[in-house]
Amino acid sequence: MAPAQRVKQNTEQRKIQFGNFAAMTGLDEDAMTEAAAAQFAVPASELSASHKRGRLLADQLLRSFNKRPGQSDIYQFVAWRSLFMPTEIIYAMGIMPFTIEMFAAHLGMSGLAGGRLETAEGSGFSPDLCSFIKTGAGAMIEDILPSPDIILTTSHLCDPAAKFAAHTAHRYNRPEFVLDIPYGIWSLGSSISDIRKLNEAVGYVACQLEDMAEFITRETGIKLDMPKLTEIIGRTNEARRWLMMGNDLARYANPVISKGSKELNYAANLMQTWGTEEIVDVYRTRYEEFQAGGRSGRTASSRPRIIWFHLRPYYHNTLLGYIEDHADIVHSQVNHVFWDEMDLNDPFRSIARRVLMSPAYCPVRQRTEMIIDNMHKGEGIIAFYPKSCRHFHSSARIEAEMMKQAGIPMLTIDGDCIDNRGDDFLVLKTRIDRFFKSLRLQARDDAEPLSAQGR
Ligand code: SF4
């Protein structure tokens, strides 16, 4: 299909899709547009980091439907992307990324995921399919997603997402580009052979990224602006620095200066916002808020400190509140920065390195060893793994055994981030209480001299 014909089709489809989306929320289109405009009337300088982030995502979603608060409709090229598809090239071409899993999380938070899950299950999607993808499938069937110009997928993280992307390419009749990512690069060592493998992998992915830019040009008519790409990579680097500085304050401050459950909402390393000006501001503001919190003069606390694995339950739940009544969530897998600063003079290879360096895409034993090496006294792990997650839940047993051997308290919760139909806090409560008790006992043992412990 010629790009102009696709634009014409999308323009018509997105009008219907926006109406469907608004109807699902219980609003008509005008009410939805007015609500958005009211939200955008507040100057950014008056917002907290978390509000700035929420507004950025809302703005991006509206633009994907060709809507802009307070303005008439403007066509927006949209690329559906899988979670770890880098965004810098997409933004440098003036295209808006759209991430199904983020949309599913948004529906989960708004109490709107259940209907989409039932739609997908009623249409033949397996009940045990990952609920991020299943919610997206239900939304696709109900035609509430902004139809894409192109679909960009990586072969890693994760398999259900890659399969669903292929399904959507067929369903919307849109071209798909798949970036093939070699496995296990993050865990390579420093031997000559490992360095050679790393360089080959970087070159392999960098060439594909150049091919991807050509593919986008062919399918949309938009050319890659190299100076713009450099500028955008610079923004990613700057946002990364603020995020890391904020992470350090959050993890090491005592008493804590952040609410861990709110921090999980950033899910920074999965986000489609890398490369935007706004996300630099979001992470800078977050850091400044933490700095101000650190000056409060409160006394240090001995509460257990939790490192959170995977994402949070997005639906309304009792679990997170209960955990935070007894412990502090000080860091998370999803806010961890795993890649180095990117080289502005070598954009494709830099982006390739960043995509390749995902600890989650290497052997479980090696990534677990890295985690063990980075745990501190007084910290334990809560892994909230969706039962349907083929990638993380399937690793839980090996992780738990390794953590036990290393003496690191770990609690694995078989949950779901989006689907609340199996949520049963009372069943979990006993296990959580036992876990906190083990953390407190460990803290006491660490504090007592060996003689007092009879050793
Ligand atoms: S929960 Fe697991 S299966 Fe689902 S999108 Fe995330 S990594 Fe993939």
C-alpha cells in the first residue's frame, strides 16, 4: 500500500477508534477532549515529576489518535513498537511510538482492562496468555487502538509480544520490521573471544538499525535527520544521568525519600519516552524532589528494604499498601539502568549496544549472579511475577534456589499485573508476614556480635 493511501485510511480509522476509546471510558469524544485540554492547561513547572510523566504519556496517546489538546486534528505517523525497541530513531523521524503493554497498564490502572481481557478470551486468545498482550488483543478486537503506519518489533523480550506484533501486522495490513537481537550479550566476559562476539553483535544490530531507518523511509516517505538523531541521543543520555542519580538517592537514603510503589510506575527501562525533552525534565524533577526529601531531618529507620522484581499490579489492590506498611521498596528491576552512556558520534552502534545489553536477555544463572553481587545488607527481594509470564515466571525457581544459597531473602508472588480476577490478598498475607519476619531476623543477626549468637 502506498504511504499516502495508508495515511488516508488511518485518518478515517483513528476517528472511529478515538470514539471507541472515549466510549470505553464512559465519555463522549468532546468530553474526553475537554478533559484533556483542562489537564494540559496547568503549566509544567507546577507539576510533580509523576504528574509530568503522566501528562507526557497522555499527550503521546492523544497524538497517536491525531488529537492535540486545544488544537484541531493533525496527522501523526505512528509506529507500534515492542517494549525494548529503541525509540531514538523513531523520534528522529518525527514518528510517535505506541506500546501495547503500556496501553494495557493504563487500562489496568483505570479499571478498564477486565472487559478487554474477556473480549480477547471470547475471541479465542488463550486464558493463560500474558495479560498485557491479551488486554492489547481485546482492545484491538474492540477497535480502540490507533491504527499504525508501521510496526517495529525486536526478537527479544518477549516472545508473546513478538507473536502479537506479527498478528497485528496481518490484521491491520501494515508493514512490520523485526530487529533480530543475539542472545546473552550482556553476560559476556572480557576474554578475547567474548569481546569479538560483542563487537560482532553490535555491528550486526547496528546494520539492522540502518536498514530499519531505510524501511521507515520507504514505508512513510520520512527521511532520517541525522543531526536530530544526535540531539535525541543526547537527551537520552541526559535523562539517563538524572534517572541514575535519583535511583542512587532512592536506594541509599535512610529514612527513605520515595514511595516505592509510585516509583514502580516509572518502569523506566521499558518506556517509549526515551529521547523526548519532557522525559529529561521528568527525571530531573524526580531527582530534585528526592534531594528536597533528603533534607527533611527525619530519623533513620530499620524497616526492611525491598528490591522489587518485575512490574507492579496495576489494578486497585491491597498488596502494595500492606507491603509498604511494613517495609520500604527502595529499588526495582524496571528502573535499573543497564546500558552505558551512548556515543553521539556513533549513533547506530551506540543504540545497538543499548538494545543488546539487557540483563533480562541472558542466561538466568548469570543475571542472578549479578543481582546477588549487587544486594546490600538489610535488603530482600520481592518478585511479583505474572503466572502467565513466559519470560520471568519461568525463571523464578532457579532464581529462588540461587538466592537461598546466597542467603538473600526472596519472596516470589505468583500474581498478575493487569488481570485482577485471581487476586487473593489473604492467601498471600501469611507468606508476606513470614518473609518480613525472616528479613527482621536476618537484620538482627547482622547487627549482633557473633558471640551473642552462640557462634
Ligand atoms: S509479562 Fe512477561 S510475557 Fe508478558 S509482556 Fe512482560 S515479559 Fe512478556
